[in-house]
Amino acid sequence: MVNARFAAGASLAALGLMLAACGGGGVNSTPTPTPTGGGNGGSPTPTPSTGTNDDLIAPLVSESFRNDAAGGAATFNKNGTQGSNSAKASSAVIAYDSSSQRYTITNQGRSQSFGPGDKDASLSNSLIDVYVRKSGSSTDTLTLTRPGTSGPLRYKYVGAGFWQHTTEGASTISGSMDAFTYGVVTPAAAVPRSGQGNFTTDILGVIVSPYDLVSFSGDGVMKVRFDTGKIELNGRYSTIDPFTGQANPSAIYDGEATLDGSANSFSGTLSIFPLRNSLQGRFYGPSAEEVGATFVGSSDGYSITGTLTGRRAGAGGNDGLLSIAGDQSFAWRTGLYTYPEIATASFGIVLDAGNKPAAVQTDVWAPSLDEVVVNFEKGSYRFLQSNSPMMDFSAADKVGGESNASYTVYRKQEGQTLNELRVANPGAGNPTIALTYSSYGIWTTKTPQNGSSNVEVGKNYFTYGLLTDPSIFPVTGSASYKGIILGSGKSITGEGNYYDVSGTFGANVNFATLAITGSLNPIIRNSQTSQALSLPSSLSFNGQVSASSSSFAMGTPSLGAGDGGLTLAGFFYGPTANEMAGVLSGQLANPGNTQEWIMVRGLGVAK
């Protein structure tokens, strides 16, 4: 069993096959040609002199590619007792010889050459080429990502590779795994030193324990501040069962790094459970279009080696949300509102809205700052809280009959909880409010309580978008904004009333003084009777703007005893603070019954 797990897991072939099954194949790119000649045996091809490849798409000239590499080694005992392993960063030679069409990998005193005759068609696919060489009790396997111009793993200027060597003895299985990224490196002078960039990324790797190992794959986002050198990484990954080839439930990874002030290199850390791994990498392509890095860690009986590759996504520019390719991570500011509901098992129909069970606990949480990963191309939304997954909505969960030009609706059952996501469609075609750089949504959960007909309903009102860079936040002039508010309310003084909140607002910002004023025009209706509260047609508000965080906070005056007014707090979005969006919260007195206080949670967006 140890031998099978080592061979199947570490080769990464199952990983590549899994990615292809998930739709990674079939992209419009030039495949690596099947070379001719060559074969097993013979000494490694001598390292060729460095050439001048413009990219990795064939045909290639001979070249020793610049790279980042890491190497690991492990020994497993066939009797099942604890083995040993280690891993560390290393200096490798990744060489291609055009005359023989062979790759030679040299690392940590070991070298092996792989030619056309070593390619295993059964293990290769649209994403990876796998080469296998066997000699006696030893096997060498080289896995290379295939070059391309779109889709997962397929990059024009950077590639990832894994060289695995295994030897089977009488009582042990021993081997090594070398991970590397290589390609056409960006000249140091061409690495941007201002602005920011966002890259969609893929990760591949192996986790080794004292008893076995597993491979993993994942995707994520890398945010680069070229002006400050700060780099943030986050995403998700799944380990792969080496026997079934199926992915296990996903987990979250994160990391941070610092870009060198003059050279094309960065270093930092990347967390893959159970280790915080060292990370080293660089940019690829003539203008830093792509990125490649390796990560490695070894501690407490575990070791990890892996690669990260990616391409620039276009987020953070002037083209707005719809210009973003692939996954993009956003901070989302949310106000969570929960209440009990008498409903049928379908969770949708209120049978007795006037008889809310007082025994069911209701809570209203203050706004929090979490994360949503959006892929506009795929129509998917992934919610995270403190780097832990909360909920995924994919295109398969879309409810076409309830979606329209303003909103897209998703619905998904998770255990006993029915989840519904209603997200605003960004772009000029939205008749409710046409936003370019920001957006918003409502994530509703409905969970039955204690096996009865009582249902607890939770509503997350959230906003997100392309935050205005504080370093270029306007410091002169003024701007006016007009927008909408949405939300919910409930009595907190025992009346048992529930309310729907809507309306409009306008804001005037003086960027020189950082003052904000305007008016809020809320419509608050009783959810059961549809009767609107007798509020003033317009509530004035004022507040402050923070240029250092591209944020704002503003509030309305009190309407009566126990009334703290309403607050709208959030951020500016777009290259020149084009839009604003945030969380609506507060406590109002009912003008028709000043003994009733109403807690409000919701959102506001404007442009």
C-alpha cells in the first residue's frame, strides 16, 4: 500500500487528470508537439547553452531556463512503521536541447534526461506531459505543464514541473521530489515599480507525512502592489486521493511576500496545512504578464513541495468588474440580520406572519469584514470568513426563472439549510443601478429549528468591489453621488414586527476637507401588513471621509428616545472614487409608536 500511494500520489498524474476532468482541457493554445526519436537509457543530455526563446510555445531553441526550485526526499518503511522525510529550497538546472528534444533536470547532485520516447501517453493530457523512465527497481517521472494562452495551468511564458525519483528496496520505498517553475523571465528593468496588479493562480504540490503522501491542486489570487512591494496570496486547494483520483473537500491557503526593490524576485511564505512554507518566485513575460514560484516546508515529520503559476487578471484597472478574468478575491463588508419565521418545509411561504414564536432566539450582528471570491466568467461566488470556507455558489445553482437584468439568483441546499444568493449584475445593463467598480448582494439562509416548522432566516447584506487606491485618492475638488439602500428591520422592544427597508440617498463629498453631507430617503414597511412607517421624507446626514483607507462613515440624527439614527459606512471604489458602497445599520424609533425601537441592517450603493 505504501508503494502504491507513493507512486500514484507523488507522480501528480492523477492530479492532472482530475484538472482535465474539471474542464481545464480544450483551450485555444498551441500544444507541445510530440517529439520523435530518443528513448530510455543512455547518459543525460549535456546542458545546452542558453538560447533566446520568446515564449514556451513550440518550437523551442536550446536553453537553460532560469527557474526557482525546491527538493524533497522521503523514505517509507514497508512494515508501516514511521519513515522520514525532508524538503528545502534548491538551485536547479532546467535545460532543453532542441536537437534531441530532450529535457535534462539537475538538482541537489542528481541529474536525469527525458526524451520523446519516454513520454507516457496514458498519463499525459491536455494540461500536462508526463515522461517515465525505468531502470531496475528505480523509476523517474517528469511532469511538465503544457504551454498555452488561456485556462488553468497553461501559460505562455512560465511552466511548472515535478521530477520524481523512486527506488524500491527489500524493506523500504525511498524517493525524491523536485518541484520547479521556469520560463522566459521578465527583465528586472521591465518589472513595474508603480501601481498594482492582480494575478489568477494555480498551485500544485505534494504533502509528505511519516507514513504516506498525497498530491494537491488549487487556484487562487495573487495581489501585487508594485509601488510598495507588498504581495498577498490566497485561494483554495484540494488533496487528491491517489487511488480514486477524486478531490477531497477543499481547504484555504494564504500567504504574503515582498517584491525586491530592484531585481525581479520576491520571497515570503505560503500556508498549506500543516506547514507555513517558504516561497520564492519571479515574474515572466516581457512585461510581467505571468508569475511563477515554488514553495517548500519541512517540520514535525511533515514536508511540502509545490509550485504556483499565474497570469495577470486585469483587476484594479479602469475597466471595472466585468474586465476581470478568472477568480478575484474581494473584501466584503456585511450586516447580518436573523429572525425566526413560521414556514412550510419549502422554506418559502409564511403561514402565520403575525405569530412569531418568542422562544426562538433572534440575533443581529454588527457589520464584519470577510471575503468573497468572484468569477464573473463562470458566474461563481465563494464566501470565506477568517480564511475558512463558508459557502460556494456555482453556475449550476443559478435559478434562471428568477434572475433578470438587475439580479442573478442562486439557490443551494446544504444539509438542513437552504441558501439563496441574490447578487446585483454589474455593468451598464442593470436598470436598478448601473455600477462599474462595485456591486452588492443578499445571501439568505433558512434553517429549520429543532425539527419543528419554525425556521430561522438569516440575511447577509454585503458590498464589494475594486477599492480606490488610497495612494491616489482625490485630495481636491468635490463629487456628488446618488444611489439606493436595501435592508431589513425588526422590533427589539417586544412588538414582534419585521420590516423591509428600501429607498434612495444622495451624498456630497468635499475631498479637500474630507467632509460628507447629504440626505437619506428610507422607506420602511411592515413585512406583514406592507404599511410604511411615517418617517420624514428625507433624513439629513453628515460624516467624514478617510483618504488613507478610501472609506467613509455618515449618520442621521435621532428621531426620538432610544433612537440612535442610521449609519452608512463603507468604501469608495474605482480609480478616482467613482462609486461608494457600504453597510447600513442603526436603530430607529417608530414615529407611530415611539415605544417601539427598530433595529436595521442593510446596504447602500451609489455612483
